[in-house]
Amino acid sequence: MASVGVLPPIKKERLAPDHPPKTSSIGNEVMPPITQTVQLSFSKKGTHEERVRRRLKKLRQQLPLLAKVETYRIQNTFKHNLCLDILQGGYHESFSQIFNLMQLQQLVRLQAGPESVLWTKKLLHDEPEKLTVMKEWLTRAEDMELEEDFESVYQCYHELAKYFQTTCNEDKWISDTFFDLALDATAKLKDSDGRLMAEAHCNVDLHSRKIGSYLEATDHFEVFYQLTEDKPEWVGDTGDTLRTEACRQLCLIYSVTATKLGTNPHQRDQHLEYLQKAYDMANEGGGVHLEGVASYKLGLAYEKSRESEAAFKYLTVYKDACMITNDDKGLGKAYQAMAKSLQSLGKEDESIKHLEMFAEVSEQSHDDRALSEACSSLGEVFNSLGEYDQAVDNFTKAYNISRALNDDATISVARMLYGIATAHKMTSVYMRHIDCVEEKGFMGRLMEWKDARTEEIANSCIECEKVEYEADKVTDAQIRQQSRERQDTDTKEAEAEEANEDDKGSKDAEDSTESEEDASKDVEESKGATEDN
Amino acid sequence: MALNPLANPKGVKRLCELCQKPAFIECLDCRVTYYCTKEHQGIDYRGIHKKICSLLIHLRAPAPFLNSGEDRQNRKDEMLLRQKQMIDLTRTTGQKLLFEGKHEQAVPAAMQALKFAIDVYGLSSIELVPSYLILGEASIGLGHLSHAEEYLSQAQWTVLKTPECSHDIQSRLHRNVGLLYAAKGDYPESLNQLGNDIYHSSEAFGTDDIRTSGGYFHMANVFFRLNKMKTADSLYKKVTTIWFTFLERIINVRTRTPVVPKGVGPVAEEPPMKEEVLDEAQEAEAIQVLNAIYDMREQQRATAQVMAKIAYAVTMLYTVLHDFSRANSFIYTAVKASKANPEDELSKKIAELARMLQTPYTSGIAMGMKI
């Protein structure tokens, strides 16, 4: 065959160093043992440059000769060398993982642009430590996968994910990837009871929850929940059964979802539904505290949608839970909420009872703010019931407490409420004066003033005085005439007139109380406003 | 093939196209190519000349007399463009011949590519490297390891002198050097080089590209020879998966039913999906790699699932290449293997493709073939 002759000579440039350097011949040379130290004293011969060159030559001779691979090692980046190490062992999966992670990170960073926060973060290929750890675990996992020992594969990925959880916040996405991989590994397990799978699900969704994708987390946890069904023997690291863990996490997730939905008024039904789900979960295995909290939230939501009976039921559950856990603050909150729902049910007496308990509890726990709240709530109830003495008492208490606390907003509100209650209290005295039979003149004058009331207050006052004066005269004259002409008239007629006037007077009184109620409403509104502020 | 014996006129030196010795015969079709012996002519003709015979006339004919500088410049530009096209053509041909295992024929093609590249880019350009690489690989295939080493060293040196050299070229260089070491039996060094190949290729195309799969394949072969069966197996699996996904994408694009617009109204023109294409060299590579894996799996008596996958991949390949008779023979194996677990996703796909292949006419239309 002429094929040998076919291969043509390679054209070479005359001067260009096209000859590849003969590295092999250098490599074969036996290195002389280094015995001498560098001579710093130089012979006088030669110029300065020559001496420097000689010295450099000597120094260079002391360096070890590098094989080809070693030179490449020095030339290449750390990332390159690491990838080479992995690939030489045939670990293509590990290589793909690491390489793609780095690529992804760079891509995300590029998309975010140089002005983003990501730009300032350290990239993965500048962190040899992390890469080395990753390499170790991944290659081990791949080895195990070749041996078809998927449980170990799971462990490896799991360890790796945990490692990245501990490093820093920015690495969450990496540990997320590895949790996912761990989950995939459990899918390949054939003859296991599914415990690892359950754990993997748990980890994946714990993680996706951290990064905020709650819907995904819900899916995973629901699978986890189903997997742990009828498996009371599975105990986690903390000593609780996995089932309990599932319930607890699901409860948390549901309540978070509910809170999100709660902001939108159109999703009220879903909001309630999620809260109910959360409560069911907590009821099953979330522990007393969690159950209490869930029921409290549910109760409040029911109260908000005006289903006070249901609200009261769940709030009672919360109260019991708080009693068990000795949570005074919670107990106070429970009593307060219960009182509110009782009030909207129309059971004022019980409401007062609950509020008193609220006050008692907060007094015991020395929670002054709660106590002040309790007092003002009590005051409000008494106020609406018309028992102004007690209302004033309570408002005084509330006012004093908030003064002691030196909290401006509550002070002003308390002061206002106190003022209103005191005013209300005065109304009874006022009424007594007006109703007074002996002093008919009051009522009559009041009536007239009311009839003649005009826009301008000053004018009306002057006119009033005049009218009153004249009226007084007229009435005096009339009375005198009447006394002269009808001295024998029955006293009964006079009594009847008085009675009529009484009716009018009482109507007046009612009017005045109404107007005062309006005023108190205004005050309440203003209170609401201040609270909002 | 008609040949003219040459009576060389004085002062004109005609050299053989292949060995650069004095030539005595010329090709009658183009009349610009000369050979020393008929043997060389035959090799060249089978290798590359068949394809470029007519194209060479334009390139090698003596330059006509042109009056204006503009014309001269135009001609120069045109020549340059043609030469570049020739580089592409010859290089791809050489690569394809290599994948088909015709190492001897690949040499003339690579030589032509090298010549044109030298003409266009000069002696020390990075553009020469692909040709060197083909020559090196051909030499490895022919068993001339020293020649191969010479060519590859040349390539390596050029790459080393060009630090901004693309990842693509570096990967191919490392692949060939790796193959050389494998042929020499220096497996650790070979693995190192192939690792480099995969690294650079991943930088250029991603870890799961068909252009990266070659590195995995050769690496798998090395592990196979080192008798590390499990690693080799997993690597073969990786190669299969890469080709599998790639071919599946093509099939999906081709068999996609266009959305029929409902009701009256302006028809929203959806942009046609871009179909990835295999060039000739890649086709040859696919055939070589997938068939090799298929044969190996058959010998290994692999599990039904693995068998189904590779058989399906080969079927898809032949379907894409419009070679329906071969596709039919492979789909038979695929169907047989997929019977083990008929509920599988893969089995469903196989059944669908089998149904399509049973009616070659319609499938031909579906596949966009001109009938």
C-alpha cells in the first residue's frame, strides 16, 4: 500500500518555532542531586547581564522538572483541574452536576446584570473548599449508584445538602438541588418501606418553603403525610414521630397560605378552608400549643365573617390550650376574643364575665397593657349597658394604667373614653333636674328655647333671654288672672297638664341622650382613628 | 476515468497531488490535477477528488487578464470565498470518512483541507488544527502512530501558541490525543486527555450536547478495555441518553401536528419550530456510535429496558436519515424488548413509532421526505 508515501511532509516556516518542544527528552533526564547552595558571590568575569543570567540558570536548575501533566495542572484553573480529576475517574454524573451548577450560577448572575446584588457575590468556582466537598460526596454517591446501593446514594446527597445549608444563605438553591436529587434517589429504592422517601419529601418541601414557594411545599408535604400514615414506629431525629412532624409542618404551611389569602376579601372562603385544614392538622398531631394557635386563628376568622357561635367554639379550644400550657398572655387574648364574640351574640353578661377574667389574668401576669385593654373593654360594655358608674370606674383604671405606661396613643384614647363616661354619668343628674316636678319652668323654657332655636347662637341667646323674660311676665300675669278668675278649678286638671308636660320632658331627655350617644359614637370613631394611626 | 499521460513542457513543473513528486498523468475532467502514478490518482479520486473535481477548475485555472483594480479585487475576494468553502467541504468529508472507518480515504481530503487552509490563513494559524487532527486520527486508524504523533504535536503546538483558541478546537485536539494514547495503550494519559476533551466541549456546548458525547464514548471504550465494566456501562448509558434525547427532539419537531385555527378570524402565524440538523460527519458519528453500543449491548445480553432504549435510539436515527428499511429492522427489536414492561413511557413511544413506520408512505410524508 502506498499509504505511507501518501502522508506528505509537513511544511514548516523557516524561522518560526514550529517544532514542538521536546518535552519527552527533558523528562527522561536524570536530575542532578541538589547539593550546592546558590552561590551569591560571583566571579568577576563577564558583564552584569551575564552574571544575572548565570544566577537565574542556577536557580532554575534547583526547581524540580515537571511532567507534562504537572505543567497542565499549574496552567489550568482550579475548576478545570477539579473537573479533570472527576472525569478521569469516569464520574460523568458528578461532573455534569458540578459543571451545570456553576454554569447556572453564572447564567443567573449574567441575567441579573452588574448592578444587582448577585454580581457582588462570590462565585462557586472561586470557592475551592465547597467544590472539593461537593466532589467528594458526589463521586461517592456515583460509586454507590453503580453498586446500586441507593440508600447510601440518598445519604450522600442528603449530607451534601445539609452541608450547603450550613455554609451561607446564598447557597440555599444548591442544597435544594441536592435535596431534589436525594428524593430522586429514593424513587429508585425498590424494597424499602418508604421511610427514606418520606424524609426526602419532608426535606424538599421544608426547603421549598424556605424559598417561598408554598404551593410546591404543600404538595410535597401532603405526599409526606400520606406516606407516614399508619407508621407510628418512624421516629425522627428530634424524637417525635414523623407523622407528628408532618402534621406540624402542614399546619404551619396551611396557616401561612391562609394568611396570604386573608388579605384578599374575595378569597374569604378559601381562607377559612385553609384555616380549618390547619386546625385539623394541629388537632391530629401538632401538639397543644399549635392546636391552640390554629384554633385561635380560625376563631378570629369566623368572628370576622360574623359566625360568632363557631368562633366561640374554637376560641374555647384555644382557652383550654392556654390553660394547659400556662400561657397567661394567650389566655388573656382568648378571653378578650371570647368576650367579643359573646357580645356580638348578644350575651352581655357573659361577655362581662369573660372580660373580668381577662382583667384578672392580665393582672396576675402583670401585663399592664393587656390590663388597660381589659379595663377599657369592660368600660365600653358597661357604657353601652348604661351602667355609667362602673364604666367610669373601669375607664379611670384604664386611664391610670396607660398614664403609668406613658403611652401617648392609649392615654389620649383612655382620656377621651373616661370623659365620655363621666359625661354620661352626669346625664342622670341632669335628667333629675329637668324631670323635677317643682321646677316646671326649666322644662318649659327648654321647650321654648328649642322651638325658637336659630342658626346664630349669640342672637338666639339674646332672644331667648327676652322671650324668657316676656314669657315669665306672661305666665305670671296669666297665673295671677287664673288664680283670680278660677280659684275654684280642680287640682286634677293641673295635674293632667303636669303629666303632659312630663311626657314632653321625658321625650326631650331621650333626645338629649340620643344626641349624646351620637357624640360618644364620634368619640369612638376618633378613637378608632387614633388606634389606626 | 480517463487519464492523459503528460508530456511535461519545459520550465513547467507538475507535481503529484498527493506526494509532491514529479507528475506524469493528469485528470481529464478538470485538467488541473496531476499525479505521479495511477495508484495515487485512485486514492485521491475515492477520497476527495470525486467531490471537488469540477470545483478545482475555477480555483486553479490561470488568472485571466483583468483591466481594472476593482475587477482584480473582486476576483480575489471570490477566490477567497471559494477557498473557504472548499475548506469546509473537504474537512467535513474527511471527518465523515473517518467516522465511516475509511481512514485511508480521509487522508487526501484532510490534505486538501490543509492546503487550502494554508493558502488562506498562513502556516501558523489555528485554522490548520482541524486538518491536522483529521490527519492524526486517520494515521491512528491506519496504525501509523508515529505519523499521528507528529501531526498531533503540530496541532498541539499551534494551540499552545494561540491562548485564545476556542474550546471547540481544544476539545477535538484533546480527543485525538486521547485516542492516540489509547491506541498506544497508555490508558491513564488517555483518560486525562479525554477528560480535558469533555471539559472543553462542555464549556463550548454544554454537558449534554451530542458534540460532547463523543468524549464520553471514547472514555467508555477506554474503561471497557481497562475492564472497569460498571463505569464503562454508565458512560455508554450516558452517550445513549444524549443521542436519544437529541433524536427524539428531531422526531418530535417533524411529526408535530400544526395547530388548526378554530373559527373565523385572523390566523395567528406561529413561528415554525427550528429543526436541528445533523451534518454529514455527525450523521456518520451517530451511526458509528449507536451501532457500536447496540452491538455491545446485544453481546452483553443487556436487560430488556436498556435494549429497548438503544434499539429505539437507533430506529429514530435511521428514521431521521430516511433509511426506513433499516429503521424497520431495528424497531422490531425495540418492540420485542419493550414487551417486558408494556406500561412504560418508553414502550408507548416505541409502539407509536412502530405504527408510523408500518405505513412508510405516510410516514415519509410526515417526515418531510420528497416522494
